[in-house]
Amino acid sequence: MSGVATETAVTIRVDDQEVAVPEGATILDACNAAGVDTPTICYGPTLTPVNVCRVCVVELDGSRALVPSCSRPAEEGMVVHTDSERVRHSRKMVLEFLATGVDLAQAEEMGQWAEHYGADPDRYVPGGETMNEPVRVQDNLYIRDYDKCVLCYRCVEACGDDAQHTYAISVAGRGFGARISTEFDVTLPDSACVYCGNCVAVCPTNALQFKTEFDLRQAADWRPEDQTVTQTVCSYCGVGCNLELHVQDNQIVKCTSPDDHDVTQGNLCIKGRFGWNYV
Amino acid sequence: MADLHFGDDQPTNSERTAVDAVVPEIDAATVTETERLVRGGRSRRQGLRHLLLPVLHSLQHEIGWISPGGLNCAAERLGVPPAEAYGVATFYELLRTTDPGHKEDVVHVCVDPTCAIAGNGELRASLEASGARVHASPCLGQCERAPAVFVQGVSRPDRVPADDDEDFRLPQAGDTGLRVLRRTGVVDPTSLDSYRQHGGYQALAQAIDMGPDAVIAAVSESGLSGRGGAAFPTGIKWRAVADEPGPDKHVVANCDESEPGTFKDRIVCEHDPFAVIESMTIAGLATGSPHGWIYIRGEYPRATARLEGAIAQARSAGLLGDDVAGSGQRFDIELRRGAGAYICGEETALFNSIEGFRGEPRNKPPFPTTHGLFSQPTAINNPETLINVLDIVTDGPEAYRSVGTERSPGTRLFCLSGRVAVPGLYEVPFGTPLGNLIEMAGGPVGSLAAVLLGGAAGVFVGPDALDMPLSLEDTREAGATLGSGVVTVFDDTVDMQAVVVRIAEFFRDESCGQCVPCRVGTKRQHEVLVELQSSGKALSPRRSELIDDMALAMVDASICGLGHTAASAVRSALALGLIGNSS
């Protein structure tokens, strides 16, 4: 994104680099333009930033507290530090905090960042409260394992204003007891869910996963290294959604769509996402 | 409108009545462009979402909980997805989403420090023995008459038993030096005539004569700063809103004080409600905002009734409405009740609560002066701040600055409670030493051990701090805070370990859960303190480091002030040696 026309660009300093980004770009965009790798959890390229996870915080000169880079617009002359002691500390603590209460075994990227920042979830009081939720298996399409949920709000956004406008789920409860939930925790078939699976597509921790993947993992037979991904175009209607078919042992095990695809931006409908049994 | 899906649960007749009482069925309307007859319409319904919390209150009050059928009915009427309505209902302490199995009133008993010292345990036991449905509650804002009880009625009005037999008298009654509290306990709070006889509505008349710019200039010159805790200069706030274009601007009175130990807004709203209305009106005219809102704690039934009465009287006297006191300008006030959530005192959480969303704070910037209520320019102030404006307008900024300190002009309300001889609300000039204030309240009871300044979000100070002048600059220099004016006094008989554990528990319970540092940090902080309490040992260096690490992350990376201050009292208690030593 660097090198854009200067009249619409703002220039900010990220660590020791001057970066020009278009007006309206965020500090995170500027970090990306500067080639500075930034951990994110609740941020998704196709979603409105909700800045709740706080792992992308940076130090901004003139600001008392750290600021979330994913949502803060870059302003001319900003000076941002992405690797100061305060930044490293807060990022480490966010990753450590999440690891104390959530099963992050299938959140690979978070695990790498936790190691990078030296997070040590074992230094807390033994027996501390965790998410402690049963796996919700309510149909044959996808499961919800809220033991793995970091409450990033991405599924809520995808189900609501950012993609599907179905509003089947929301955050319910408060504080440590907050959970992603349908009304009165009714099952998905009883809720407004239309099974587009766009929530599954944006989940960063695998708390939401295809039933096929869940079953294979239960059978200790989930082997990403043996899987191939085949790009194709959905054949159900004329919209032209790109599909990525994930195949293991000659069986489709899940279906995604690229975030940067013009038509889908990662989203699909129930037919494209789950309707491949006939293949 | 969006194609919303509702389950099969139907409301009972009484639930439907409860919904009807707040928001009647929308009549069909003709869309003029197409001459089509429509019933709903997304934009028509979206305009109603701010009625969600009032509807939920109504359902809760009708049958004692919010059932799936009741929620469906409310959500459908307002065009709100049921999952979102459920998310809102489960956010609040006073709303229940599981069937309690009875239709009796719920008796809330405060479990915060002041009430614990005053024997809430015995009270709770005796209430339970008498068969009452007791619910442990965070601070109920009645600390001067602890232990506090609030009865949440089912099909009966809410009530505070202590109101019935209260013969209200300010501890400083008769003190002619009072400014904010001058009328409190003197004027008849139910009578506009009485308020006028005590000088009421002179300031509004003068403000109309002066014009908006001169009023804002006077407020700026007075040095008035916010009394809710953040001490932001009021003049700057008003100027910013006044400078925003367009007619859709708001003035909000934040009467949602929930900081443990705070009861000043309750007393002011109960005993001088017209002053709140008049000063809001001045704010509305000065900033060019036609819309006024009062957001008040759900636990304050009497203050709510008196404010509603004052609004109605002011409206019929032409002091609110389309032409305020002949000024040609419009200003009117709508009152909204909170439903038990400390976080909703945070200004942006309060906006979300009014708008019918979960009371989760927004990231700032943008600030309320440009993106406030309904994302429109908003001046939000505490009632104490607002009432100060009356004297600034009538007497001028110079007279206003004649008391207090150079950098903290004027007076300040302080809520004294705990182990002090005469608990209550006191008004003193900024800069009054802490010890003098405590002496005004009859002095400490027993041997003074510590004072909690600013409530749960504040800091503990020791007996050596009694000389500290209570001004913004002096407390800041001492690493303390005035916060919302809380002064809770502890003597050496109080179990400070229990007090600090309760403060940590308060933050754990009141965190909205949105951001990770606060949601998990407040939880883990509480667990560390419980471990310390049960071990009876001194705090280990490893645990001490953990507490500091958690505190720094909460201060640096939380979204709002709740997370920023959640470790402040805990760490000051450790620094003072009130806890953390082996017992």
C-alpha cells in the first residue's frame, strides 16, 4: 500500500520507518505496509474492526493508553511503536489471559504468537475458572465448541451486519460469564441460523468447525498435511462463488472460499458451503 | 426489514400487555411514493430500538422474569433479532432470563464494603429467615444509611424501605456557604413553585438573555470540571458540541452513579430534581441540543419518580418543550432507567444502553462530543456538574472561583460512609483537607486504619494522608483520586482482606466482558486475592509480580475506565500494607 498518490495519503512513522497509507487506512494497514508483523485475533480482513481482543495494541506518542491498531485510523504525523516494552507486555498478557481459560490447542497462529511474546499461562492460581462448556453438536453441518471460544465477536459480525444479516447469535451474559449464544441458548436448528457457515469461516480458534472435521479429529484421523485444496466454482447458481474444496483420502472434508475473492469475500451460502455430498 | 426468525414461544396476555404499555403495535402506514400500505419497514422499526430496555423492564416487572414468549413479543414488536434482545437482557443485574419459580418481590441486599461493615450479613440472615427472596447486590447507593436494601417489585412498584421512614436532613443543613446543596432538604422537591421561591429558574432566564456563547464562555472561565470522576473541563465539552453543525444533538445527564460508596446523585435528584432539569435545559440551549436524556440507576425509584414529576411540571409550565421559556428554542427530556450495570455509568456504554444495545463501552476516539448518543454530538454530564452551572450563570465565573483552589475552583460533594460518626453527603470547597472533612462528619469511629478515596476504582490512603487537600491537583500528586467523591472510612476492626477481595469481586462481576484484559484480568486478579486470603500467608514475590503484570495490562490495553482502574484499589492496599502481610 506504500507509494500511493500523495494527495490522498497520510504519512505516519511506524517504529523507524515512514509509511504513507491512503486516508482512512488504519494503523494496522500502516504496519502491514511497513512490513511489521502484527498479531491479531478479533480482526478479520472482511469484517468491521471491533477492537476487543487488544492483542494488536501499539504505543502511540501522545496517547496515555495503548491503542488498538486494527481500528484506529492513521493520522498524519502519528508516531507508533510496535515493539516497545509496554506493547510486548500487553500482547503477552492478552495471549496469556486467553490461554488460562480457553482451549487454544487448535489455534496455531495464536500459539506461535504466545511463544513469541513469552506467554506463561501456568503462573496463575491453580484451578482457575475456564470457559467450561460442552461441545454443542446439534446437526450434521457444524459444531460449536465454546471451550475454544475467545469471544472475538467475529462469528457475531459475520452472522450479522458484516455478511449474512441473519443475526442468529449474539454475545450474552457479562464479564467472564459472557458467551456467544442464540436466544435462550436454543439449538441452531431452532434458531435463525441459515447454515451459511460464514461464522465457521471466520472463527480463529476452531471453536466452530465442520462436523466432518470434528468427526475426523475425534477419530484422531484429521491430517491437514495429507489434504489437498482444489479451487472450483460453485455450480448451484449463476453468482459464481469460488470454492476451495479441502480433500483428504479422496473425500471432501470442508469447503471454504478465499477472503480476497471479489464475489464472496470468504462468504458462501448453505449450498456452496455444505452441499457437496453428491460429489 | 430484515427477515427475522422467531421461535414458537408465544407471550401470555399479561406479557403482551406489558409490551403494549411501552410500545403499541405499529399501525399500517402508507408509503407516499408508491401508495403502498406497509406495516413494518426496517427504518421505521430501527427507530424504535431505544425502547428495548424499557420493554424488558416492563416484562420483568410484570411477571418477575423475561420468558422466551415475552422476549419474542418484545423483539418482534421492535424489529430486534431475538438473539440480540437476549444478549441485552442477560447483560443486566435486574433482569432475569430464567424462571425464578415464584412471583414474589426480590429483596436486594448490598454486599459492598460499607454495608458489610454495617452488618449486612445479619440483615440478610433475618430477611431470609422471614421468607424473603434475597439477592446479593453490588452497591445500592444508600451508603449513608447502610446496610442497604432495595426491593424490586413484581407487579408492584419498586421500593426502598429506608425511604419510608426517612426524615431527610442534610448533615450540613443551615450552612449558608452551600452552593450545590443549597436547596437540598430545604425546597419541596415535588413543587415547581417551591423551587421558584428558592431562586429556581432565574439562571435559565439569565442564560437565555446572555445567549449560548456567553453561557459557554462563563462555564469555561469558571474552570468547572466534571464531577463524575474524569474531571474533564465542562466548558470545552460544551463548546465542542455547540460547534457541531445540525439540529440532532443531545444533552445527557448521567445519573447512573454505581461506584461503591457513591450516593450523591441520588440525594440531589431526590431532593432538588428541578435543579437537574433547569441546568440540563441551560446545557441544551447553550449547545444547541434539542434532545435531553436522563439515564438513572434502576435502583433509585424515588429519585426517578421525583425527576419524572419535575419533568412533567416543567413541561406544563412551558419550561420544557417546543419553546423553552419563550426562548423560541426547543428542549425536552426523556428519562431512561438503567437495569443494574456499573459499566453503564461509562459514557459510551450508557449511550449503547439507551440505544437498546448491550452496555459495552466504545473505543475512543471518536469522542461523544462528535459521536455520542445515536452517533450524534452529545454533551454528557453528571448532575453535580450540571447544578454548578446555575451559580456560574447567576453569579458569574469570578464569584464562582472565589472558593476552592486556583486549579480546582468551586466546591465538591463528598459521600462519607463507613466508620465515621455522621455518614452522609457533604459539600466543601476544593482543597479542604481530608481530615477536616472527616471531622465535619463527626470524626472516625474507632481507630482510623484507612480511607478509600474515589470508591472501588479509587485508592486507599492511610491515616498519614489526613492533611492532604482534596483538590484535583493535590490528590493527583499524591497518586490518589477524588473519583466520584467517595470517602469510605475504615477503622482497625475492619477485615481489610475481605474488603479488598470484595472490591476485586465487584470488578469481576461488573466487567462487561468485551475486551480480554479486563474480562480475564479482573477474574484472575480476584482468584489471586482469594488465594492470598485463604492462605493466611504473606504475598509471595511471584504473586506480587503477577498482580503488577495484570494491572499494567488492564491499565494499558483495556477499552475503558473500568479496566483501567480495576487494580488501583487493590494495589494501593498492598502498597499501604493493609493486606499482603502474613496474618
